[in-house]
Amino acid sequence: MNEKFDIEIQSELKDVAIIDYGIIEGNSTIVFIKAGQDGSLYGYKNKYIRMAKRINKKYGCSVICSSNPFDGTNPLDNAFDIINDYAKRFDDYKVYYLGFSNGALIGAWFGTQYNKIERMCLVNGPLMYNWHKTKESVLNCNCERINFVYGEMDQSARYLPLLNDITNEKIKLFTVYEDHHFSFNDEDFQTLPDNYLFYDFNK
């Protein structure tokens, strides 16, 4: 494997799982990438580290990628232990959250509890599981913006009217011509941060 993170960490989650973290060092804007269920910090064909390197090169920000051995327990307290330890080098910091599939569901259910998360991009999160929990959480979130992104061929596409009912000036829904894994065009996947985290939505 040619691509490597600057820092790699293993952290135990409440005696039930080991979570792997990879860090690309940068500035005080921290992009946190949460993989899908049982996904690794590198991702299929290194898709996460390639995204992390691209984000760092283009925006100068720090990027922390996380594996996802999700068992129903909130893993983001563990993640913020890693984030806060890394962020000691800064006077202050902010987090942009990017979650895929089950990682998007984790963001919707738990990420809304953390004031340091300013923006969220939740990609192809399953809408058929505990919709009321997702709805209540995102509607009560104080972050700047939540963007839901779905492939038109994703399994959850049939449930998108649920999201239409809660969209507002802060919560937005976007669809792209992709499947669950963004198999059609890797560029669609790699530019998700540009289009749904860093884009100036006020211009």
C-alpha cells in the first residue's frame, strides 16, 4: 500500500471493539470521516485515504478517518478522545463530519450531540432503521448545516420523501446519479467534501 496516514491509532471502545484511526496532519479545521459498517480506515481501493490526502492538499485541513465496527454503542465519544488529543496543538478547532452508509447513520443519531461539529455530510445513510430517532436528532441539532446526500439507485432512495418533510434552511437533501457504493464515477465520491462540506452555501 503506497498511501499512508501521518499517524495511525488503535483505540478500544468500551471493551467491545477496537477502532482504527488514521490522521493526516493539517490546520484546525478537522474533517472526520466515518466509514460504513465494518469498513476500514483506508476503505475499498484506498478511497478514504485518497479522499483525506485530497482534502488536505486542497484545503489544508486535518483529516481523521475512522473504521466502523459499529455494535449500537455511540462510538463518537471515543472518536472525540482522539480528536481532542490531536487538537491540543490548536487554540481552537472545528469539525466537519463526513459519514457513509452506517457512518452517516451514526452522524445522524450521535453526531448532533457534539458542539464542535459545525457541518455534516451524511451519505447514503439507511432510512429504514429507526427513522424517528434520525428525525428527532437532526431537527434538534445546533450545527451550522446538515446535508443528506443519496444516490438515486441507493436502497434508501424510496424513503427520501421522509427527508423532504424535514428539510429547511439548515437541513438539505441532495441526490446524485449513483448507487450505494458510488460505483459509477469515483470522482463523484472524491468530490463529496467539495460539494457538501466546503461549498459556500450562502453565496
